[in-house]
Amino acid sequence: MNFIRNFFTPPIFADDPEKTRVARSLFTILNLGVLVSAGIAIFFFVAPPGETKPINFIFQAMQIILWPLLIYLNRTRWSRVAAFVYVFFVFCFVSASLIISADISQTIYLLGFVLVLALATLLLSPTAVYGYFGIIVFMLAGVQVAVQERSLIPAAITLNPIQTIILYSFLLLILTFILGIASNTFQGTTKQVIINDKQLTEKNVELESSLKILEARIFERSKMMERRNRQLQAAAEAGKAITLIRNIDQLLNETCAIISEKFEFYHVGIFLLDPAADFAVLQASNSEGGKKMLERKHKLKVGERGMVGNVTQSGKARIALDVGHDAVFFNNPDLPDTHSEMALPITIGDIILGALDVQSIETGAFSNEDIATLQILADQLAVGIQNARLFEENQITLEASRRAYGELSRADWQKLLKTQGQSGYIGGAQGVAKTSTLNWEQESMQAMQSGDLTVSSENKSIGIPVKIRGQSIGAIRMRKQDNSEPWNQEETSMALIFSEQLSDALENARLYQEAQTRASREAIVSEISARINATPNIEIILKETVSELGQALGNATVSLQLIDPSTPKKISGNGE
């Protein structure tokens, strides 16, 4: 039953709509042709004997025989072959009938060929239609020529009016049915074209919409990437500033400028805690309102006022994407246009140093990338502040050490000059000779007192101080011959450089001499200690101690006594 049901069901090829159209049209034409063949067979049974009767029976018989075969082929991938076979079969029948009758003037043959062209148009390709048209024209011309040359003799076929009407009616019915199928197919194709065009238009609209959305996303993504690049550049520049700048005020101002320029925020402020950690004090800002707050030394109580106060107590970031909903943390008339605010802690480990406060005129202005990047900047800033503070402390300690060392050095030079006395040397073309420094030339005295280079009125003599740790310990006087050129800038610069080198050399010599003296004393002490420790007798130890100390000191009297604490002490008149 399923086979029979499938056999009489119009075929469908889901993957090929055109093939489905041809197969369903051929299915309808084949079934109609079988019914027509049955009618024509009955018709010719009652028709009078004639020449055309055998060919008609042959056509009807062949159509009935071909019908199940073509129906089967039409349901398989050979459906186009089945269509071609059927059109060719009808063409052969009409052509054979024309040749047998040899009368091209009869309308029935013309209708038959029109039927062939209609079938070819419906079931075959345009090329096949043009081919059949050419063959039909050639056949009609050939039959006409054969009739004129008497090669074919027209057969006398007589049909009564009823037979003629019935025959023409059948042909016109078949032709009308075929044209109807063609018209429905054309209308269906037209509708499908319209539907496809509408769908294509909708698809184009969707595609354009998707393209616009994609372009908008690409644009937004490009803006995000550009903003992200600016942020990374800001982080790099801030890191560079933190590495190079050791002054806290300069570091904070530079960081504010970088964040303001790269992130384009309305307000950037940096707060640092005071020494008691009671207030967060504004130290740097980029906005006009922030500068006003700096002038009046704006500060916020830690843990009490505003987002900054909250952050400097908790050490956790605070973000208000719409300060209108978070008014408890924001109420500053100097920044009236703020709609978004973010405060990030500046910390080193668990130690809170301050807060980075950024504000925007836009609602919901801070993205996740902004927050992450600014927190990195806040962490870098914390390291920079810590380094700057350590550097400042080191500078203070170093300066104190330098001052202390300078004072010791000056005291040692004063002692040395008092011990050795004042002396100097004079040199020229005749050689070098020692001279007394009691009679100072004017230029030397001025240089010694002022600590700066002095030049005589005629620009022939100059005085250059010799300074150790900022204290003048001597002076160099240099004089040119009267007929020489005055001192120029290059010569005086060279003289100053030489004075500095001389100062370093004298200080090094003093230090070396001091080190040698100290080493000599330590050697004497070690030697005395060794001799004393090598003697087991107390009297000998006392005698050796007094003897060695007297020899070592040279210009001092040494006395050493052992006294019982319980014995009354009598002090001699000379202190011995």
C-alpha cells in the first residue's frame, strides 16, 4: 500500500526546487496523458477506417506502456531524463502523423507542434525549446517540399463534425492544461521571486543594521583601546616620574598633571595624612576648585568627612558613579559639576599614606579599566612618596654629617696651623722660596676674608682662597708682569679649579698625617701593653709603665702610685 501511495504522490526534491517543479509538472501531465489516451482510444474505435488510425493506436499504446516507467523515473534522480523522453515521444508522434498525412495545412498538426513547444518550455531548458522550434520548422518545410515534388501524397482523411470537435477539444484541453500549469508555475515563480526579493531586502536591512552595530562596536572598541593606551602611557609616565623625582611636591604635581591629561578627568587631587594621621591634607590638584582648596589648606578629618575621609581610614577604594545618590560622601562647593567620584588609597603595605581623589562631570564615568589603572598609579605613587621621604631623610642626615665633619675638619686645621705656625711659599722665574705670611698682599687678604676670587684694580693680580669645608685656611696670589695682558675668564677659571684641587690635596695630606700619628700612637700603646703583660712582677710592671710612658710622651713627667683606700691621703705641694 505504501508503494502504491508513494507511486501516486507528486515527487518532492527538498534540495532542488527547480527539479521539484519539473517533476511535479511531469507527474501531472503523465497522469492527464493516460486519461486522454483512454478517451482518444475510445474515440478512434468509433471512427471510420483511415490512414491515421494505426498510428493513433500505436501512440496511445506506447503512452500507456511508458506511463509507469516515466512515473518511476520521475521520482528518482532521472526525472529530467523522464521529461526529455516524454517530450521527444510527443514530438515523434506529431511528426509521424504529419509525414503520414503529408498535409501541413491541417490545423491539428500545428496545434500538435505548439503542444510540443509548450511541453518543452514547461519541462526542458530554453536551449531545448529553441532546438525543437528549429526542428519543427525544418520538418514543415521538408514535408511541403516533398509534397510539391510528389514524393509524399497527401492522404484523404475524413472526419465527421462531431469527431473533429472532439479531437480539437482534446488537443485544446491538453494545451490549455499545459499552459495553465506553465502560468501557475510562472506565477509561483514570480511570487517566489517577490518573496525572495523581500527576504533579500530584509536580509540586507538586517545586514546593514548588523554592519552599523558592528561599526559602532568597532568604534567603541577603538575608543576603548585608545583610552587604554593613554592609560598605559600615563602609568608608564607616572612610573618614570616616580623613579626620577625625589621632591615630594614636584612628584605629586607631576602625577596630577599626568592623570588629568591622559584620563581627562574634571578634578584630580592627592591627599596625604598629617604626622598625627588625624587629617587628610590636600597636597596637589589640577582643577581650579582644587587650587582654591590648596590656598586655604583644605583638609578632611580621617574617618568622618567625605569619600577621602572614609578611604584614609579603611584603606579601601570608594566609588560613587552618581554622587547624587551618595551625597553623604560629597558636598564641596568648589567642585559643583562633579557627578562621579572615586577615591583610592595610597598605601605601603598596611600603612596608609593618603588618598588619590578623581572626579568627573559624567555619571558613571569610571570603567573597570580606569579603576585598575588608577589603583596601579596610586600604588606607584605610594612607592614614590616613600622613596622621596627616605631620600629627604637621607639628605638631612648626610647634610648633618657633612656639617659635623666640616666642623671637625676646621677644628683640626686650626689646631694644625697653631702647632706648625703660619708659613707660605713664593715662586717665579727665579725659583721657589719660603716666605713669612705675616705680611699679606692686599689680594690675598681680601680673598682670605671674603672666601671669593679677588682682582686688583689694574687687573694684573688676583687672589684665590684655599678653603677646607667652607673655611679659608690660606690664599693664592697670582700676578702678571706689567706689560702682560690682564687676567681673562679662562685663566681665572683654571686658577679656581687649581685652588679646589689644592684644597682636596691638603685635606687628604692632613688626614693621612693624622692617620699616621694615630697609628704610631696605637703602635706605642700596643708595644707598652705587650711589655707590661710579659712581666709577672708588680714592681717591675709599675717601673716599666712609668718609663715607657715618659719616653713615649717625651715632654711630660709621669707618676704612678698604688694607694690603699683606707689610708689617709696627703697631697704634696707640687702636686706629685
